[in-house]
Amino acid sequence: MKFLTPFKALLLILVFAFSTTAHARSVTDSMDRTVDIPEKVSRVICSGPGALRLLTYLEAESMAVAVDDIEAKRRAYEARPYALANPQFKEMPIFGSFRGHDNPELILSLEPQPQVVLKTYPTMGHDPIELQQKTGIPVITLEYGNLGKKRQQLYRSLRIMGEVIGKQQRAEEVIAFIDAKIADLEKRTADIPEKDRPTVFVGGVAFKGPHGYQSTEPGYPPFTFVHANNLAYDSGLTGKDLQHSDIAKEKIVEWNPDFLFLDLSTLRMGDDASGLYELQTDLAYRTLDAVKAGKVYGLLPYNWYTQNYGSVLANAYYIGKLLYPDHFTDVDTAAMADEIYTFLVGKPVFGKMNSIFQNLAYKPVPVN
């Protein structure tokens, strides 16, 4: 990476500011700020959890001129399909730390310079307005959203990003693809009587790092999409309480769900600490009927540098077929996962990701 002298850095800011003003258009970002950007944008950096994922969804990953440091880290476990599909990210220049902790000096040292910074979770890490002032580079904020109640915020951000980089049509294609998959899941399962919907619980869900089996998501979208009876869900929950909760072990035992699911991100905790280890050794969990019957099933990690939307959809198809096999006779769940990944990130990465997680996805995990 080449570093610039302070004079050259200042000159770059002035040149960039002049060119932006002379050939600008305006875009409204997620904070409802009107930001001037160049008429044609072909070089960007993506700051914050999930920003580079969304750029990849828009088939524009080649526009990134640098990455944050999470992309360069090499770990035994990796569950981000966009990163598995783009190993070149690990060799790219670094502009700052993960979770939006951008480094203005590193950004100004980049050659070529990004024309725009695309920033998710704008209240996390470096303040976007201050970052724009320090670098002279327009910062476009994006709300990452989710596939639940904040789906429209996600779609708005895809459209904003598409407008910035000239990928409006692809943004609409991604939105239509996600909507079509959710509608298909709804169509297959909506008419199942309440009495025929098994009770379920998913444990080991990651939240800013790996957790044990008590960690769940009350609003877990794959359960919602296939109308599973998620025992952790409560209609009174809102906001962050829907996103993550630690359920008392005694409560899980009291519920005694028909089916248990294990988010395989918990394996990062190690062989003697993970949610899988707990299910195998904890005497309380050993009393559960699902554990005794071996009805515990592995799911691809859901939260990994925020939500993996492709994995959400893929998991939903697996759960749906497991709970209601007669409604998914035409679905091969591994093939469906690769169909989803190929559309969103450009490559079929299910097999690679599954091998990283000990080939435990979409099958019973060894609890007995």
C-alpha cells in the first residue's frame, strides 16, 4: 500500500471536491441526507457489517478498492457466503477496522481513491459526517435491515446502493428474488393447521460472536417463513428482544420442543464449550425428548458480520422440508442453498461452507 504525504493528501481532497462539485448528482441516503456524488461511480469502499455483502449481491464487488480488516483475517471457521465466493478480498488493501471503525488516513492513502464510501450501521464506528469531512469523500449511509419487519429498510438500501453505483436493475432483481422465495415458503406452509405445526427451538445463535445453546433469536425468520411453532417467540417482544435472547436452560427443558436446531456458529467456541458439547453432556439437556430421539439438526450460521440473507432463506427451506416433507417433495435443500447463493453471491458455496462446519449442516447432529 502506498502512503501519501500530507500535501498530496490535501491536494487529492481538493481535486476530488472540485470534480465532485463540477460533475455531481445528488442521492438521499438512509439518514435522509442529500449527498453529492460523482455522475459515474466505479470505485467504492464498503464500511460496516454487511456493506460488502450488499455490494456483492449487486454484482459490483469489483468496484471495491479496499476492505475492512475482517476480510483479511484467516480463521478456521468462515460462514460469509460472499467472502467464500470472493477470496480476493483477503489480499486487498485495508482501510480500517471492522464494524465501521474507519481510518481516514488509510482511506486517503489508497490508490486509486474511492469515489464514495458506502456505510451500513452508521451509528457504529466512525461518524459518517465526520468521516466525510476528514476525507472529502462522500459517505452514503445505509440501513442494513432484515428479512422481517425491517425488510423494506433493506430494500431501500439496496436501491440507494444501486442508484449510487448504477446497478438499479440488479437491485430490483435481488429484491424480486428474495420476495419470490419468501412467497414460495409462505405458499407451501400457510395452510398447515396449527395442531400440525411442531414446536421448535434453535440454539447456539451467534450475536456479536459465538454463544452456547441458550442463545436464540425469538423472531428467527426461517421459523416465521414456514409457520413453525417457535417456542421462544412472544408477540409482545419488539426490537432487539426479537433479535437475540438467552433462554434459561430450565425453560428449554420445560418447553421440551419437538425439534431442536443448532446454529453451527456455536462450534467456534471449541469442542468443550459449544452448544453441541452442551447438548451432548449437560444432564438437563439430556432429558429432552428431541435429544433422546436424535432430533437435533444443524443449520448454517445466521449472524456472521450481521445477517447472511442467503443463509436465512436456505435454512428456511431445510426447516420447512424437515417439518413438512409432503410440502417440499420437489426441493433438494443443498441444491436450493446453492441456487440461492449462486444468485446472490455468484457461486455455489454450500458444500464449501458445510465442510468448514464439519459437514453438520442440514442433517442430524451427533448428540447421542
